[in-house]
Amino acid sequence: MARALGLVAAGACVLALVVAWVSYRLLRNVIRMWTDLKPVPSIGVAYPLLGHALQLKTSAVEFFCQVIGYTDEFRNAPLLKVWLGPLPFLFLYHAETVEPVLNNSLHMDKAYSYKFLHPWLGTGLLTSTGNKWRSRRKLLTPTFHFSILNDFLEVMNEQAEVLVDRLDDHAGKKPFNCFSHITLCALDIICETAMGKKIYAQSNQDSEYVHSVYRMSDLISKRQRKPWYWPDFAFHYFGDGKEHNHCLKILHTFTESVIREREVYGYHDMESDSESKLGKKKRRAFLDMLLKTTDEDGNKLTHQDIREEVDTFMFEGHDTTAAGMNWAIHLLGAHPEIQRKVQQELYEVFGDSDRPINNEDLKKLRYLECVIKEALRIFPSVPFFARTICEDTHINGYKVPKGVNVIILTYALHRDPRFFPEPEEFRPERFLPENTAGRNPYCYIPFSAGLRNCIGQRFALMEEKVILASILRSFNIVSCQKRDDLKPHGDLVLRPEQGIWITLEKRHR
């Protein structure tokens, strides 16, 4: 008995020593970062353990306005410091501070807050780091080849036609919120192109999947802002853990069922490069390519690997694009003179025809592309993203120690008056070739930049062109909200609090 008690006591001593050692290392690291970052301007007084967390607003809209307010207040500050719990974050919103991070292969790890995406997206292309990210990026890049994107164009045209039919029900009538219409169209497109499955979301507007994507984004964003919910046990027992798990089950059940279905029925029958019995080439889907992709050693992706990438592409490939199109619709509806210029360009390309859009047409829609880029400048779909500094470095003359998280505030970066005079004005001409020559490439990064830029940006721009062109060929848009009414909130994706309200007038060809 005495021997057993002695062993327990010894074990308790060892455990206490381990806890003390870990605590000492963590505390020493925090003190080191606190000392190194002391010269950096701060948003206010940081308290032990909580940092600035108590000063930050809790609602998504108020929090986003508060952060953007800080960047306005400290527009000329070289860097801006915020402590969330024991972790320091640096806000970067100048091209010269963003470039050293995004253009450096050493600082490619996503920030600590991305770990809260892992239960949903695993460690796919968005959230993975190090060698896994490098090998996965190399493996997936060929799946976004322009020839494959051309196959997706047919799907985009078909779903755009469905959308136009849906919007036609509102033409000449009272104002309506178009946000869900655009989102469901984007979901139909991504499901068919990513997974080869039609889900008819535009015909079923109460999509459980869409609701779960939005709710999951909100839950993750709220958790990121509240350090006391960072530990898993605290989040699951005292936070929104139960609802998080419910949404997670819906999201994973959906993708799992499609993957299994494609493995059993779609993949084995796929004729990716040959003609089918009907004389028409079978459509390739992103999932089909994942199922047959192999690495340099001939190894296929595991089922878990495939689900990670499908979940990632489903989230990033519909939510961000849908938001971008909705913001563009508002801006076009609020600026009829710019809308008329786009419609004139469309008439020059299509005349009075209602034929589908082909790849050559897309190349000719240069002014529409400028409109899309300017809309993404004012309302970037991803308003901020974060990285971890992986070794001691200097940014704009300040020492930044290893382990610090930096938040790149795309929304504020795109409003730098040095590069975009009168930044709140909607001026698509900013992106004409003669006006972009010589502009710092890191002052405008709606799809990030550097090695970890968005692999799907050509897909997104193609989709936005097809959908917006289809709408503007059929309707005149009038926005029913002023800029102040929009109240954007930046969870994982930038959205307006009350949607996008418009009226439509049918155009006569």
C-alpha cells in the first residue's frame, strides 16, 4: 500500500514538474513577444491573460466596424497591435507591410485561429501547412487547368439560365432580397462542377446545407473572437459546441454521401477524355479528378484527403463567389451609368441574341471584368486572413518575433488612398490596363497573393462574369439600399447584414 502511495506521489510530482515547465516556457515566450512588440502602436490597454478581448465588440457587424475603425484611426501607423488572450496579432493593411509576409516562403503557415476550421475542413489546401500544403498544392494545380475550366462553362450557363428564370418572377414588382437567389445559383454550380452532382438548390430554397455553411461560419468567427472559448472543453461545454457539432454532421454527411456515390457509380463509368455513347464528352468534376489523382510515388489520395478538399472547395468555391456577385449587383444597381456601359459592351458581343456565353466571349468582356475587380476591391469576399510568423523577422522597421500572428486586412488594404484615390468611390476604370501599370501588386489582393494565392481564382472570375452577364442581358437593376444601409460584417466571408435589396426591370431585346 505504502509503495502504491509512493508511486502516486511520485507521478503527481512528475506531472506537476511537467505542468510547471510547460507553463514557464509559455510564460517566457509571451514575455519575450510582449517585450519585442512593445514599440508597436496598440489599440489600447491590454490586460493579463485576456489582452484586448474585453474591448472588442461581440456582434459581427459591430466587431467588423470596430476593426475597420481602428485601421482608419491608425491609417498612417506602420503596424497595429492587438492582444487576444495571450496571443499577439499584428494588423497589416499597407502594401509594404503585406508584401514581406506574403512574398516570403518562410511565413506560409496559417494563423492559430484557423485551427477552429479543422473539424470542418480538416487540413486541406486552405488550412494545411508545410510539406502537406506544398505537396497538395502541386497535386491539385493541374485540376484547375484552363481546358478543365472550359468544361465547367457549360454548367455555369445552364445554372445562369435557371437563375434568370427565377429572377424573372420579380421583374417589374416590389423590391426583393436577391442574396439567396445568387447564393443558391453558386451552390448549384459548385455542386455540379466540384462533385458532379445536381442538387437543384435553386428549386429548393430551404437548403439545409446552405444554412449550415452560414451558421458554421458564424460559430467559428465568434469563437475566434473569444479567447475563453479557444479550449475545446470550454467551447463544447459552455459555448456553442452542440450546435457546432450539429452543423458539422450535416456538412460532412452531405459530402460523404456524394463521394461514396461518385466512387460507386460515377468514377468507374467516367469517360473523361473519350466520347460517350451519345457522342458527347462526359463532364469532368473536381471530385472525379481527385479520385484518380496520384502523387509522385503513384499513391492515390485517401478518402479523408478527398473529403478535406471537397469540403474546402465547396465552402470556398460557392460562398465567396456568391458574396462577390451580390456586392457587384448592388454597386451596379447604385450606379446606372456604369451599368449602361456594361450592357453596351454586352450588346457589342452578343447583339440581341440569347445564346450561351463561350470562352471567346469572356475574353471580350473587359469592362465587365473591371467592374468585378472594382467590386472586389470595395467589398473583398474575404475581408481579412491571417498567417503565423515562422521566424524572427522585421516588418517596416519593427522586430516581429517568431510565433506572432499577423492579420492581413484586405478590406482596409484596398482603401489605401495612395493607390486608390477616393477609395469609397466605385470606379471600374481603375482596373483598365493603362491605370494598373506600375501599381504595387500587393495593394490589391482579393485572392491573396504569393505562393498561397487562391488556386480557384480563375474559376471564380469566370463564374462571376457568366452570372452577371446573364443577369444584365435580361434585366436593368436598381439598388434599394444606400451604402450605409448595407452594414457589412466580416465573419469568414464578407456579407451584408440584411442582404442585397433590388428591383428588376425586364430588358427588351
